[in-house]
Amino acid sequence: MGNSFSITSLLQSVDQLGQNYVSTAYQALANAATSGGATSVAGLLFTLYVIFWGVGIWQGTATGGPADHAFRLFRAVLIYAMATKWGDFQTLVYNALNDGPSAIGNALLSAVTSANNTGTSVNLTSVNGVQSALQNMWDTTNSATEAFLQNAGITNWGPYIFAAVFYVVMAILIGFAIFLIVLSKMFMWLLLALAPLFIILLLFGVTTRFFSGWMSALVQYFLVQVLVYAFLAFYVSLIQQSIDTLNGVANSKSATWATIGPVVLLAIIGILLLSQIDHGRADAVSRLHQHVH
């Protein structure tokens, strides 16, 4: 088995595609909303907001002094800019939400203490460090499976079964972790691409609940990334000693079930723990649906 598959390259490619998608989709929606100038959808909504506000001041129903009125005007202009100007949105919103999980993840990962001083459990203080740890686990899986198969043959089918069990369990663990990372990124990007539609709804009190639901979903997928990265750093520090042992026997082509068994058990535990993060995400979606409706 080759070790040509690069997890880090995969996630970097996903990041690049996501950034291009959000930029293109956001600007397409913003252009559609502002096409026609003052008679565009965004322009009409902004004008309607100013008219309602002016009528409230004239009728005496608008509360607050000059400072409050100035703030409301500033707020309306800011909402319009965030909903229609990609440059402003990218600087104030997109960069924070897209880079935030990495920054928060770094802070959390720095608190992880390694069970030993070898392998990729050391220096897990960056998102790239966790990605490298996943890559190491995948490469070790391939090497150990090859070593297991060295003892297999027509009259000895046991190693085939053990190798298959080991490979499948490790592939599920690593694949599940990557799935959660990519899923949270993709849904966050989809929501960010729809930003012009939801941000403009902040202008009116009756529609702010839709913006709140949109923001709640963004925060949910933001936190999923942070939790997955932090969990993986802690989990790798626990499993690394077994991985190091497995690397040693794989290099000597002497892998046995006694060396692979503990790793399989830890992998099953890891899958179950990761599933709890996914269940938390599903619960958050349910609460979000109830909040919006």
C-alpha cells in the first residue's frame, strides 16, 4: 500500500475552494440585491427603513435623543455595507469566522500535554500539527497492514482478517474526523455565502429572528471545527504511544494482533467519542429550528 494520500493537502484544497466559493457567491447575491441602484431590493429596503424611521420621529413614536438617532443611522449604513460590500464583509466577518477556529484551536492545543516525547504528539500547537498527526496515523495504518500481510498466505488466513479489521477501523476513525472538519467548513461557507440575504434582514425588528437563526448556525459550525481539532490533539496524545510501538513493529515486518489490538480498541473509542461531537451538532440544529420557528 502506498502512502501517497495527503490529508493536509486535501484540507488545504478544500479551504481554497471554500474561499473562492464564498467570494463568488456573496458578490453574485450582493450584485443582484443592488442591481438598479436606489430601486434595487437592497436600496428599497434601506429607503423603507429610513421612511419608517422618519415617520416615527414625526409622530413622536421614535424614542431616544440625537445620539440614539445617529447610532441608528450608523447601524443601518453598517448593515447595508455588510450586506452589499464584499471587501467590508471579508475584513470584518469572513476572516474572523474562517480563521477563528484555527486561532482558538491553537490556544486549546497548547494546553495538551503529550503522553510521551516521540512522534506527532509533540508540538501539537497548531492546526497543521493535528493534520500532520492524522497523516501519521494514516501512514502507520498502511505500513502496519502491510506488515500484517507479510505473515498471511493460502494456509494462514488469520492475518488477512486481522489486517482488514485494523484497516477498516482506522480508516473509519480518520475518515470520520476529516468528515466532521470538512462538513463544518462547507456548511459554514454555505451560510457565509448567503450573508447578503440575512444581514439585510437586520434592518427590521420583525425579521431579525431570521438573522439570529443564521448567526446561530454559523456559530454552531464554527465551534464544531474547534471541538474536533481540540479533541484530536488530546486523543492523539493518548494514542501516540501505541502508534509509536506499531511503527516499530511495522518497520520490522513483525506486526501481530497483540500490537495492533490495543490500537483497534483505542480507534473504536475515538470513533464513539467523535460521534458525540456529531450528536451535539445535530442537537444544535434541532434547537436552531425551534428558535427560528
